[in-house]
Amino acid sequence: MATNLALDPALIERARKLSGEKTKKAAVTKALEEFIARREQKELLELFGSLDWDPDYDYKAERFGALPFLVPDRRDHVEAADLHNQCRKQGLQVATIDALLAQLCIRHDLVMLTTDKDFAAIAETHPLRLRI
């Protein structure tokens, strides 16, 4: 839809340069989109300020409630110790807790999400599935 507006040319040029857009139309469109997004965010923030939060409700427990809770048993500890010893024999330094975490993932067929590269060394010789 064509619209004629009397806009400050210097303001339009500043907006075009700041936005990196090649045309005035694209710069104005981007500016309007950002303006609308900012106003919508402001409305959401104001809404959150008006909500009543229950101080006794455990929000963290609710969020994590859908995740499985694994409690290591004696078998896990024994197999983690075996994994730890096998790694040491191969020249790998593995922390005890890392061996236990790896063993829990192996036993329960879980993919370990980690940024710790030590688990990659374990995965080379054990059936540990990783996503790094």
C-alpha cells in the first residue's frame, strides 16, 4: 500500500545507516517492526508485574518434575568404579563423579548433553552416547 509521509530526510538517512538497510523503505519497515516489538514486550512486562505469584509454590520443582530422577544404586557405583579403573589403565584421568555420571547414562541408555570434553574420551572406549 502506497503511503505518502513527510519525514525528516536526515532522520531517515540515520535510520538507513544504523539498520544497514539499502533502501529507505526497508529502513522504515525495520524501524516500525522494532518499535512494535518493543511496545509488545513492554506490555508483557507490565502484565507480569500485575500477576500474583504464590510464594509457597515451588516453581523449580514443577519445571524439573517432568525429568527423570535417577538415584545411583550399588550396581551403578560398582560399574562406575570398573569404568574408572578401565579408563585409568588406558591412561585417561577420569573424575569419580564423571565415571558415575557416564555409567548412569550407559545403564539407562541416555544421551549425555555436555560441554565437558573428558566425556568424549570415555565415549571412545565405552558405549556412552554424547551430544557435545
